[in-house]
Amino acid sequence: MDQHNRRRNRAITIRMNDDEYNDICNKIHASGLTQQAYMINAARDTVIASSDTVAELKSLNKNFDDFERQLRGLATNVNQMAHVANGLGAIPTVSELQTISEQIASYRKESEAQWQSIRSLIKQQKATGQ
């Protein structure tokens, strides 16, 4: 970016009624941005989320990382059982398979809860200009 693009030498004045002004002030406050940063991001069609939404998304991201790690571990266990079964002709016990089945059911339940949170966050968003 050159020197010309960094310097902000233009100002815009707009008029709005009290309700519009209060709405935008509330959105700016919820975003955690300065008024200038909020308006520039909005003008550039940047998705502006509240700081609470950003925190929730970070939490969901961490949860999915944990979930993915657990699934990789489970897949490794199943793969090891398959190698043993193939090499020795032995099959996993019913108890081992039941444990794996319960873990998968638990992971599916956790992932569904996470997807519901994500869907809820998406529904809260509105397109810029509405």
C-alpha cells in the first residue's frame, strides 16, 4: 500500500434521525470497533460481527479442534484393530466395538450441538444495507 492510500484526508457528513443514530451507535459499540473503523469496514462490505459473536466463533473453533483431535484418535484405534484383525485373524470384542460405538454417538451429539450454535450465529447476521 502506498503513502497516498494510507492518508485519510476525506470526511463524510451524513444526516440521520434519532432511531438510525441510536441503531448505528449500538452496532458500533457491540462491534468493539471505533466509529471510523466500523464505517470503513461497512463501506467495504466487510462482515462486522459483535465482539460477543467473535468470542463465540473463537470458542466454536476451539471446540471443533478438540472434536477433530478426538475423532482422529478414534480412527487410529479402529485402524489398529483392523490391522490386528487382518494380521492375526482376530476380531475386536463386542465390548471394544460397543465402546467405539458409544464414543461415535457422543461425538455426533457434540457436533450437532456445535452446528446448532453456528446456525444460530448465522441467523443473527444481516446483510449490509438492510
